[in-house]
Amino acid sequence: MKGLFLTLEGIDGAGKSSHIDALEALFKARGRQVTRTREPGGTPIAETLRTMILTQPMDPLTESLLVFAARRDHIVRVIEPALARGEVVLCDRFTDATFAYQGAGHGFDTAVLSALEQWVQGRPLQPDITLWFDLSPELAAERLAGARLPDKFESQPVEFFRRVAAGYAQRAAAASRFVRIDAGQSRDQVWQQIEAALAARGLMGSR
Ligand code: TMP
């Protein structure tokens, strides 16, 4: 069976992570092996880098290099082996987040990000499908308020998330692998959109 690389993206507070359990259950019910993972993270080295990235102030190039270093380890040790085994890889964020956060959010040079992407992802490795949870930054901020202690990115002002959201919209317009999910709807309606998107692309398989 061919591997399937599915990523979930969106600004903080858009609610993407709360659907990963259901996605895992859905694919498993259809007989697929599932690897669930996240970025930055997914390996011991990448999780160590995640802690640094999410807690320490640093300049945008350092941040981008650490994000891509974590990604390289994650790809080599987890993502590519799982895809080679024919598994479904469910990854909470991937390179689109780097273009949205470091590129659009912090204004870092996207030509440098593209060069790093080439180095780190080779061929390049790209997701087969990206569920983009689109929510207005104002609503996302309301959802995040008081939820938990915000990390370095979550504590950015709403203007930062407006730029990140615009970055995602730009990426989504340029690649057919993106599916826009209206994350402003109820949890059930969001799930229905996800199921419909997978079915429309023939990714549900047979029971
Ligand atoms: P999470 O809270 O969804 O796990 O994401 C961790 C944070 O890291 C989130 O605020 C987005 C940020 N991030 C980047 O800035 N660049 C990246 O490349 C990735 C993968 C995440």
C-alpha cells in the first residue's frame, strides 16, 4: 500500500490538533497503519529543539535553521521510513508553518526558506494533502485566551497572526494539495468538512 502524508496547518487556536485522534481512528478503521507526529518535534532531537524554539528568543535565521534541523531528523528517522512502510503519516504542522510563521509572520526571507527546504527535503518531500484550518486571528485569540500558558508564538499580538494567516492563504492558493477547512464552524461541522475532503480525494479507502 502506498504511504500517505497528511499535514494539519493553521494559526494557533484554529483547533487543528483536536481532530487528530479522530483522523487516526478513521484511517485505522480502514485497516491503515498510522504514524502520528508533530513539528517541531517527533524525535528526541527534534523535541529538544522544539523546547528551545518555543521558549527562547532568537533571531529569525537561527529559528529557521533550528526548525529545519528538527525537520531533517524527523524526516529521516520517522516520516520517510513510515511512508516507505505504506503507512499514513498524520503530522501536526510541517514546512508550510515555517513559511507562514518565520516567513510571513516574522518577515524572514522566503528565498532562504526555499533554499533550506530544498536542502532538507531533497526531492522535495511534500505532503499529499494539507488540511488548512482557517480561522480569523481575532476568533483564534479568543479561543486561546486563558486556555493555557501561552508559548513564545502564542503570546504574539493579533497583527502577527494576521500576517501568519495571510501567509497560509498565499501558500494554499499556490498548491492543490491544500484543503481549506472553515475552522469557525462547530467541532462536528469541522469534522464533516474533513471527512468530505478526504472522500472527495479518494483517501478514505474501503472499510
Ligand atoms: P503547535 O503549538 O501547533 O504544536 O505548534 C508549535 C508552534 O511552533 C506554533 O506556534 C507554530 C510554531 N512553528 C513555527 O514557528 N515554525 C514551524 O516551522 C513550525 C512547524 C511551527
